[in-house]
Amino acid sequence: MEIEIKEIKENVLLQRKEIYAVADHRGEPTPSRESVRSLLAAKLNADKELLILISIKSHFGMGQSIIEAHLYENREAMIEIEPLYRLQRNKLIELSQ
């Protein structure tokens, strides 16, 4: 799988970068959230623990997925701004039931 970053927007107010990318995975299933986070963090030379995947959208028959992610400057800003379900979905926190 290859990831190509299409756009990075700096959001100073929310202390993050908003990243839009395309993952090429022809002949393979839609990539897992964990594998996309790992590859994207490596490509950006960033801490994986500060990267939140917002969405991975695949289109039938194309072998490509559109990725939207947020890369925060620090953990405090990430915890304060992102909804709990996103933090849990990205395995950055665990909610007790």
C-alpha cells in the first residue's frame, strides 16, 4: 500500500494539521485504521500517538481510499478537541463501561 499526501492545512487555532491523502491498495482490501496511521505517521515523520484518523473512504472497484486525518501538536489539545469516540476508535484512550 502506498499513501500519497494531497494536502496539508495548518490550523493554528486548534493546534493541528489537517491532512488529506490517498491510499493506493489495488488488489488488497481496504487498509486497517492501524496500518494507515502507522504509514501516515512515518511519511510525516510524526508521533503516531498524536495522529487521529477521521475517515477512510473506499470506492468500489477503484483500489483507492481517501483519507482524512488530524495531526496535533500536543496530547492535551488532542484530548480537549477531539470527540471521545474518535479517540477510542484510534485506540488512544479506553473508555470504561
